[in-house]
Amino acid sequence: MARICFILLCHKDPDGVIAQARRLTATGDFVAIHYDGSSPATDYARLHAAAAAEDRILLVARRYKCGWGEWSLVAATLDSVRAAAARFAQATHFYMLSGDCMPIKSAEYVRAYLDREDADFIEAYDFHHGNWIKTGLKEERLIYRHWFNERTHKTLFYRSLALQQKLGLRRQPPADLQVMIGSQWWCLRRPTVERVLQFCDERRDVLRFFRTTWIPDETFFQTIVAHLVPRAELRNRTLTFLIFSDYGMPATFYNDHYDFLLRQDYLFARKISAEALDLRRRLGQLWQEDGAQFAISNEGPRLFRYLTGQGRVGRRFAPRFWETEGSLGRDRVVHLIVAKKWHVAKRLAARINAHSDIPAYGYVFNELQAGLPDLGGMASTLPKRERHRRALLRLLFDDTQSHRIALCIDPSALSLATDFAEDRAETRILFIDSDLDDDYIRGHMQRIGLTNSASPDEVVQRLIPVVRGDLRHEVERLRDMGFGHFNSIAEGRPVAENAAALARFLDLPAPIAEDLALTPDLFTD
């Protein structure tokens, strides 16, 4: 059976740290505590007195003054792991935590989880080709030496970097290592920990290299573990639930997040507010429960991104064309069918293909299989289509030998419509106004991963008005864009009115437009 030694890196609240350690060890596990060297000596003395009375709690003797982004965090972790491995021979796993972390499953559940998976849990993405780093320095973290802390000595940090760049003092990582990157919150098996410690004893060159990299706690263990452990024995994820805003700030959890946290497919969560006393009490009790059952819905990360991203995706910063120098041509027309119900738009596109000479396609920027002809590598992936959208349409015009093309787009992708409208080609909009009832909203939330079949009904009910409001906002934005050629059709409108809108949109004779308006089950689900 799994026995865990938790590695706690802490710098405040000694009473809370001891309480956390006692909770974790009450079920037979172990805790090793590194208390920051910058914290008061009186706090350390209180920790020392409390730990001395506990066989399962180890207070690491050497105290590093840990600074964010510095090697000191790695050094403190290595010392703690080395001391814990020597002290707690029964420990089968070593799990990194902070003082703000708490369990969101029972100890019984956690042990069973680790017993089922004979693997190491650590995020390890390719440093150079992955997309883990969103902002700030990337390659510069490694190829230049960093002796100063960017947060506390910003001027010295950037002057040192600029001087090395000017003098060409680049360096390369050790040749036999592929540098990886990921979260510092990992869980490793004892054999892996022992191999890492042995590697550190033997490869002082690696330690020297990482000692002057920037933010090495996100690269050191990730690189070494991926180097030593077969890929089949690695799980590229953290078992600690943490989510960051688009500004890089971690979300904090409070008393009313208890049920939400338990539903996530993680074992611990960070950060739990120090003021969330009821949440801390309940999670502490949960850790010691026997027979606890958990309904996993795991909607947390996507839900957080959805709710926090509303103000940034499509509402403030619209992506622009990558190929601003290219135009589709003044003699061409782009007909955009805008509909939230994709099956309705695609049904109309199929009828346009059958009853006119206008080539019509589905959601080419959302679905790989959208009826496109073979356009080569440009259309091979959705990201390529998005990056090279204008070139894609030029290829499509050339392939079809037509000066008019119809495409379906989602109302959330109004930046596409705006960008096309700014081209010299003529852009026309047809909005299909559909009724979005509760059943549709439920299905939509599952399709985008906001909820799933295991999501509690009360959560779904709370989200329905939020999502409906967001979809209505998309429509309002569409109507407010002021497109020169804007038409709409809707279920319940007279056929003649819908036909007239289709005739204007497609420049079709009235009989053909009326035939399109009478498409069987055009608006039905």
C-alpha cells in the first residue's frame, strides 16, 4: 500500500503548518518541512518544538532563503527530499506541497489511486517546442546566466542579461539532456527519487548549469525525471488542482468551493484561503474519512477559463490577419452564414450547393472535415487555417474557379467576419436567429467541455443563465458591428421575409430563394 511523504515548502503561519502536518500524518503518512530561512527564528523554534514530539514529522535542519525564480527553491526541495528519503524508509511516494495546499480527497482514496498507477506524476513539456511559457523570457532562461532576482533586483537582472547578450555569452544545456518544463507540484515514487538523488551526486555539471538558470523549479526536476524514467512510467500531469487567470495569478478557493473541489480529478488543491476556516476544517475531516465516494466531473479548469476569459476572448482583443499584404480581390464575394446551431447552418449550406452555383462549405475554421477540397498543407490543421485564413480563401477561390464562396462561422468568431469585411472583397453576413432553449444550452456546455454527464444538476442550473447571457451577448455584438451587407432569417418568420433575406444575401432569383427558405426541417434540431 502507498505511503506518502509530503514535502512542504513553507514560509509563514507556523501554527497552520503544524496543523497541516498533523492532519496529513494522522492517517499514517509522513511530512518533511522546509521552513524558509527568511522567516523569523521564533517561528522556526515553534516548529522545531512541535516536530520533535512527532515521529512522522521531520523539520529539515538547513534553511534556505528561497526567492521566487531562484535556485534556492530547488536546493531546498533537494535537501528536503534527501532528508525525508533517509528518515522515512517506509515512504513509497514523495509529494510536493505548499502551505496553501489541502487534500480534496480522502487518504484512503489517494492511496488507492497511487496503488493503481505505478507511475510518476510530473508535468514535463518540451521546453523549446511546447507552449507552457505564455509570457516573458523563454530561451533566455537557459542560455544566459542569472545571478540576480528579477523581482527584487530588476535593474541588475536586466542589465546582466543585456550585457551577456551584447557580448554573445550564450551557453547550451548539457548535451545529453532534453530540457523539459512544467509545474513544480509533483508526486514521485521512491525509486525515482533515489535515482534523481544519485544523478545529482554524479552529475555536478547539471547542477552547475541549472543553478544559474531562471525559474529552475519549473525545469530541473522535470528535465531530470524525464531523462531517467521511461516514458511509459510518466504521467504528464500534476495531481494538485491549481488554476491561473490569464494574468498569471493563481485562483484562491474559499468556503463555498468545497463541493466544487471534491468533483475535480485531483488529489490536492492550491491555494486554499487562510480565511476559509470552514473549508479547511471540512477538508481536514475528509482526509481521515473511510469509504468516501467522489463523483468526478472535472469541469474546474475549463469552467475557470471560460468565466475569466469572457472579457478577453473576442471582446477586447480581436486577432488580426497574419497576411495583411494579401487581398482576396475586389471582384470576389464572401458569404458568411453565422449560426450558433451548426447543423442548421450546414443544412442551409448543403441546399445552397444543390440549388445554386455558389460553392458553400461548413465550419472550416472549427471542423477539420468541412467539405473542403484538397488544398495541401495550408488546410491540414485548424491552427494553420486560422493563421493563414486569407491565403486559404484565395486557394479556395482558385480551386472552385468561382468569384463567390459561402462559409459557415460561429457567432463567437466575429473577428473572422470583421477581418473579412476589411478586405477589398465584398463580405455579406446572413445571421440565422435560432431559439436557444435550456436543452440546447445543456448540450452546448457539454460540447465545449464546460460540463459533462457527471456534473451535478445544481451546477448546470447555475451555469445555464450565465452561458445563455454570453450567447446573447455574441448576438448583440453581431448586430452592433454595422456590417454593410447584413441579413437574417429566423424560425417563425414568414417564408416570404426569409426568402427576401436569402435573395439579398446570395443574389438569387426569388423562386430559388423561396425554395431555400422552404428547406425541410431547416430550423429543427
